[in-house]
Amino acid sequence: MCLSLCVLIGNAEAERVFSCQSRIKTKSRILLSIRQLDRLIRLSYAGIPIEDVNYEAARVIFDQRPRRI
């Protein structure tokens, strides 16, 4: 009985994630890696208002990562 109170019975959460994935992974973004897609889904799903995004910190992280040319 206690287990049934802790485990989600429905699949609404999974459906929301799949819906979010469909919004992010479009035909023009088919080359996204699983890791990139996961990060974008987590950002989108967190619902952070665009005004609260720290673009300077994101640029610093972006500049630190090696990229293929």
C-alpha cells in the first residue's frame, strides 16, 4: 500500500517530456546529440524565465568547452 502512494501511476510526466522533446528536436536540429538534447530538455522543462538567464555565465561555459571545426 505504501509503495502505491510513492509510485506514479500515470504517464503524464513522460508525455510532457516527450512533448518537450518534440518542440526542441525539429527537422533542422536532427544532428543534436543525446547529451545536448537532454540538456535542452532539462532547461526547457525547468521553466526558467528568459529574463532570469545569466548569458554571461553561459558564454563563459561555452568558451571553455572544446569544439570541433
